[in-house]
Amino acid sequence: MQYRHSSGPDFGSTCCGSPRHGSRRTFLTIAALGAGAALMAPPRIVRAAGAAQPAGEVDALLLSCMDYRLIDDIGRYMDGRGLTNRYDHVILAGASLGALTDRKKAWGEAFWDHVAVAKQLHRIRRVMVMDHRDCGAYRVFLNTDVAADPERETAVHAEQLRALGTAIKARHPDLEVELLLMALDGSVESIAESA
């Protein structure tokens, strides 16, 4: 015995969801619905297709962590710095630590490849590296939780950020380097290149 649950009109589908052959009425119904949906779309959706800038010069490449809690804050921070649509973005768990860890060598290789391509395609002038507090990747890769002690947490992040900053300068002396640490409230502090 078969049970059929219907949540709308029957458009002539077979059990696998493909349309029945030879049904002009089905085709016309689907086409009309699609055209109607397109006409009802807000104008901003239509304009969005042309909103991207052509490839060219951007200001920076940003390396940040993948933490879902801060994605919007990172975008707001970069927008606030006047960098909207003017930076390339690489995301690695742990940001600086992700690029440096021996436990994920391919991540570091991917980071360096992205820097080289961003220089070639977009003529970036600097690399911004943004770690964040309460980073799970730091717990995983370092086998310790430094988040409970803010001073120690800052020191551990600063060590990784400076190590990556030094490596960037060694490979690409023409690039500026900016080292940043974001709090969970979205505030950002700058980490000096040398202690």
C-alpha cells in the first residue's frame, strides 16, 4: 500500500521527481510559476549580479579563523576600515596557528599559495592576520586552553601572530603585515610585530 503526502499541486512528477514525458500542461505550469517568481524578485537581487568589481587592485589579503561566531564581526571590522570589496579573504582554523602548525602542513602551503596568487592577480600591498580569543583550534592544536587567562591568551596568540608575520616578511619583504586579535564582542586590538 502506498501513501502519498501532497503539499501542493501535482506537476506530473514520477516517483523519482522527474516530469512525466509529453505533458505540455506541466511544462507550461512550471514555466509560468518560474516567470512569476522572477518578476516578484526584489530589484536588488537583479542588480546584485553586476555588483562585483572586475578583477584588479585590492588593498590586502586577510587571514582569519573559521569560527562561525565572528564571521559577521570580521566583515563589519573590514568594512569599518574602508576595505569593503577591497581585500581577499583566506580562512583557516586558528588563523596564524593554522598557517603554521605542523599538524596540518597543507594548510600552510595553501596560505602561501593564496598570498602569491593575491599578489599576482590583485597586487595586494599587505597581509592582515586576525586571530581571535576563545579559539577552539588553539585548544586542539596546542592541547591546552589558554582562554581562561586573558594575559596568557594574548601572549600565546601574539607569539603565533609574530611568527607568521616574520615568515611573511621573509618570503614577501614588499608586503606590509598587520597582526590583529579579535575579542568575542567584535573589538580588535593590534599586536605589535616585536615584543
